[in-house]
Amino acid sequence: MHAQGFLLLPSTPAPFSPHIPNQSPAPPIRCTSNDNTTERTLPLSISDADLAARGIRVRRSSAGLDLEALNAVFARVGFPRREASRIRVALEHTDALVWLEEDGEGGEGVPVAFARATGDGAFNAVVWDVVVEPALQGTGLGKAVMERLLGDLRDRGIGNIALYAEPEVVGFYRMLGFAVDPAGIKGMVYSRRKNKR
């Protein structure tokens, strides 16, 4: 699973995902909350204990994250490979991070799902690089990472979250509470790549 898109979430955070080369951005998605009460932790569809029973650990820091293994997951979902030094810089500027780790053949932990968010730490966040190992897509790991990332952002009081979603995964984000452009908001992206109409 992967996504890239733009989402705004007033009073309720939302996710973002990575870029797929040579594709146009998807329509903006906006996720809103009609309830002005204090944010509550979102329920989890898969508990940490259930993940552990499957041999998967939830991680919330980049400590122990094998950047080459993460890059390999990026490549398998269709993202461009990235320089490890640039991934390191991106992680240093990441405000919230959730990844799922599974024991590899040599006993070392390997990332099987990943998502991160950047933002201003008070009002806004953007979710990036949402990926799930292709062999494990459809097993609930994407939802598990996003639920935890959204919960972490909500717990910090973040009310606006942006993300871009490729057309084939818009339904996944709708399940998490996002809606496509309900208020006529248009997402715009400046990119050094040649823009296509």
C-alpha cells in the first residue's frame, strides 16, 4: 500500500503518503470533525498484542530503523529509491513516526509498514511515505500504522492534517475519516519535476 495526496483535517488529523513518479496528484481530500469536544484516542482495529502475536512490533522512533530495508520497501511499492543520508535528514525533521517491524531471516528487525508526519507541532501536519510491504498488503498493517499515527497527532492537539492519495487508495483513507474535497478546497503542489496538467 502506498499513497500520496493532500488532506486537510480541521479538528481531526489525517494522513499523507509518498509520491509515485510520473503520476498526477490525486484530488484533495478533506477530513472534518463535527464534534468540537476534546479529541479522543481513536480505537485500534488491531491491538499491539495482536500484532505481537503475528511477530510484529510497533515502533515510534527511528532508532533501529534499517534505512536500506525501508528503501527496499519504498522501491517494491513503486517509490523511487532515496539516498540514505537524505532519508536520515527527513527523519530528523519528522514530528510523528510509526513503523511496524518484523523479524527478518537473521533475526534483525525489518520494516514492513511505515508512515510519518511533519508539521508545525501545534495546528498542522502532513503525512508522508505511507507504505506496506507488498506481500503483506491487505492484512490490516496499513490501517494499523495510520490509526496509530493519527492517534499520536490527535493526542498532540493537531487539528489539520494534509495528505495526497493516489486514486486507487482514496477508499482506504475514506475508511479512516477522510473525504474528497468537501469544501471546494484545492490542493496545490510546487514541484521541481515538470508538472503535467
